[in-house]
Amino acid sequence: MTGSMVRALLVRALTSDLSGTGLAMVERPVPAPASVTVRVRAASLNFPDLLMTRGEYQLKPPLPFVPGMDFAGDVMDADPATGWTRGDAVAGSLRYGALAQEVAADAASLRRKPVGISYAQAAAIGTTYLTAYVALVRLAAIAAGQTLLVHGASGGVGTAAVDLGTTLGARVIAASGSPDKLARIAEVYAPFATLDTSQPFREAVRALSGGGADIVFDPVGGAIFDESVRCVAFGGKLLVVGFASGRIPSLAMNIPLIKGFSVIGVRAGEYGRRFPALGAANRDAIWALAGAGRINPLVHAVVPLEQWREAFAMMSDRRLVGKVVIALPD
């Protein structure tokens, strides 16, 4: 850091190949009265970060902008009225802007980093676990003993759903098209079962669940969604989390009518913005679980800021089991 400038990743132009994105020096953030300046130690990548560099996400920040949603670091400066003091280790989330050496964050949005986890793990919690929590707890009202089918189980939001679902007592079926990734998930989280979705899976889910999954968590879409509607239980819930496959599926409405299941869209951030009190309670619940050691955010790799391209490639090429985290330099 030099003078009034800090190092950051900056998106100057929206392109399909990250050619409009690069390292740059940007102005230090100027905190508002209720905000806190944080020295960022680690920032994790989420798939929306990549989509924003292309202009393909529903949120389209004005150019130029710093991408990145989830971060962890140390408080540098804060009004005592905020409750934070210099040196506090914290984690937080922004709509964008986390991939910089310093950020200004709303004081109420920060949570204390649990002593037992690293900055990288803390940075891997925010968006993915919030998505899993809103989906499973708020929208699906998950109960112990229910069968939860998690598609895309090796991705950041997928591992969070497997972890959280297991913690909440569900019988989790972790699904992925890669046996190697499934082996890693089984090693880390010990779900009820794993499922290879590179093969037809309808009958396997029905056999494992005793007739159908009570909850299907689907961040993949496409053909995965198409087959999932055939293996959700009567009265079950199919959670639409995203479309990582690239195809937005459609549904003949006679299927949920006949099978009596609900299709529920999941937008965790928007949920918190529309219901602020519940949004704060959601974050409190997640960080209470983290502080108690009841969730285990899986960090696949930590790479320095200079290797940001490799970090994005690992995510976009689906080489990860868990999250990739970028370490910010001193």
C-alpha cells in the first residue's frame, strides 16, 4: 500500500475472457459514519464474481469496479460507536469490492472471525453458507431425518449445503459428476450417501431415499433439473439456486401438480434486503455455527493476488472441491 492508494483487482471492461480485468492501484476507501475500514487478508471467489466481469449477472456494477463479495481481515479504523476497534479480526460480505487490500464495510454487516478458523476459511463462509442457510432453513424448513439431495456438491455453495444439511441432521445425498470429487466430499463431510450424476440417477435417489428426496438443492440446472423433478418426493421442495450448467430449464407444470411438490427460487442476498431482521438473524446463525465449530468451510486452494487468473480459471473450469481464496498482499 502506498499513500492514498491500495492494490486491487479492477474490472475496466466487460469481456468473456477477463481481458478487461487486471491488477491496479485504486483509491483507498473513504468510510461512511457507520462503516468500518478493514485490511483484507483473504477474499474468496464466488461464481457471480466471474459473471460480473462479463456483465452476465443480475447485478451490473458501473465500470470500473472491484469484484469480490466475501472477505476476512483486520479492522483498521472504526468509530467506537460501531462496536469495533482496531485489530479486531472480522469477516464480511459486500455486493462487490472485496478484492482489494482495504474495504469499507457497514459495521452491522461484519462478524467476528472465530478463533478456531483461518482468514481463508472465514472468507469462504459468507455467500455460500448464507445461500445454503436461506435455502434449507428459511425456505425449505429442513428437519432432522429428511432426505436432502445436493447437486453440484463439489462447488462452493454445494459443499456449504452438504455441510449445513449434515449439521442440521438431514440424510444428505451429495451429488456430482466426478467420482474423485465425491471421494473428497465423503472424506470431509461423511454424508449419508454420494451419487454420481454422470449416469442416470432417478432410481438411485428413489432407492436411497425410500421413494424420493424431501428437498432437492439445485445450483446446476439443465439436465440435472430435468431429472430431479422425477425424484423429488410428494410434498417435497425443489430449490432453484442457479444454472451452473449454462442452461435455464423449463418445467411442465403438470409435474409438480401431480407430484405435489414446490419449486422455490433462492436469492439469499435479496431475501436479507427485503427482510433485514431475518437477514441479520441468518448471518448470526451461520457465524454462531462457525464459532461453535459445527461447520467446516472447505478451502480447496489459497493463491496470491498476483495469480488471480489461475484462481478464476480453477473456479470456471470446475477444478475445485470447495472454494478458492485469494490472499491479499501486505
